[in-house]
Amino acid sequence: QVQLVESGGGLVQPGGSLRLSCAASGNGFGPYTMAWYRQVSGKQRELITSISIKNHTYYAPSVKGRFAISRDNAKNTMYLQMNSLKPEDTAVYYCNRDISPPFSWGRGTHVTVSS
């Protein structure tokens, strides 16, 4: 059993930055590649970035060059540094592993980019 808790969201102006955190309790991340997802109301949840246990990363084109993912395996914590935020980044952000079945989803953290 893995419980995931996302935090760090909030309201930020366009061009601003936020740092999200994902903490895993229970069995922790294990050997899995972990990912950040986001979901806009009425749309499907999408994977935007992932990081393997060996720190190999993937970024969706929409966030590449602006977002940076990292993980601390000892602390079972993952981070998402988001820079140059745009209004279209507004969404609920979730963390989970990148394979099926996913761990139980956390509540996510809301990010609103607006002036």
C-alpha cells in the first residue's frame, strides 16, 4: 500500500514559479518510475513528466524547458519545479507511478496561473 500526498500548489501570476512536492508513505516509491500528471476540469488526466529510479527523465512538449522533476528516494519524496508558468498550466496536479495499475490517487494539488 502506497499513499501519495501532493502539496505546494496555489495561485501564481503568469511567468511565476511554484514547487510541488509528492510524499509517499507506506511502501514508498519502490523501484518504480514516478510521474506528475495534471488534470483540467472536464478533460482526461495527462502525464506531463516522469523520472526513473536512475533519474532518467521525460517531459511532455508542453512543459519541456519550463518544468523540472526530481526525486529523493531516501525520503520517498518527489518534486516538480515549475517555472515560466502559463495560464494553460492551470490544473490539478497529481503524482503516481507511470505504469498500470497506478497507486491509489492522492487528492492532488491545485495550481492556478492567473493575473
